[in-house]
Amino acid sequence: MKNEMVTKILQALYVFIFIFAIGIITATHTIPQPALAVFRMPTYLRGVGPSLGLSWPLSLHIYHVFLLLFFTVMLLNGIGLRRLNSPKWCSICRVSSFLGLFLMWSVFLFFMLPLILNNNFDPINLRTSFIYSLLAFAVFIVNLLTFVAVQKEGKEASRP
């Protein structure tokens, strides 16, 4: 019963994260600049890309790959949590949440390293980095909880 409640909470968190991410992306593409400057990823990437040795187009492509992986992990985890009674989906959820741990840790480092390495403390970049680092860390924790919940569910399912 307790694991079912954790699973329901995690499912709700994944729906919230998904809707929040879509909302931020939509808002930054529909509301003209300079509004929402701290949420605008291209502005941040232009400012910190060179400090990571990345050109502007390459840093934008890396961002798009991370974004695609982020949504893939979110969808797989959300569906997997919903279908934990299926061994196939339990396994998919376990793998995707485990990969999500590395993905979110990489994203966290991506936002923190330019500030740490080059002392790039431009106010907008600093706020953007802080906001997205905090979000990446929160999603890291959600992925960790998902991995633990799926592991427990797999152990409980295998007991006679």
C-alpha cells in the first residue's frame, strides 16, 4: 500500500514536470524578449557556450539533444510507473530512471561548470544557471525516487 502511494505521487510529479516544462518552452517562444529572460536558454547558451569550448550552434544542438532525452525519460518513467505490473514496463522504467540520473546530473553540471570554471557571473546567466540547476537537481531526485520505487516493486513482485 505504501509503495502504491509513492508511485501515485511520482506519477503526479511526472505529469507536473512535463506540463511545467512544456509551459516554460511555450512561454519563452511566444512572449517577446526581454520578458522571461532568465528562462531563455539560447541567451544563456550564447553567453556560456564559449566558456565550455562550444560554438553557438553546437551548444544549441547539445541543448536540443538533452531536451529530447529529458522528455523521453519523463514519458518512459511516467508510463512505466503506470504499468508496474508488467515486467517489461517495470524493466523499462528501471532503466530509464537510472539513465535519467546520469542525464540530470550531466544537465546540472552543464549549468554549473561555466560559472565555476570561468567565474562567468553575468546576472542573467547566473540566475538562469541557478534556476535550471535547481530544476535539474529536483528532477534528479524524482528519478532517484523512481528508481528506488521500481526496485522495491520488483522485489515485492518476485516474493511468493
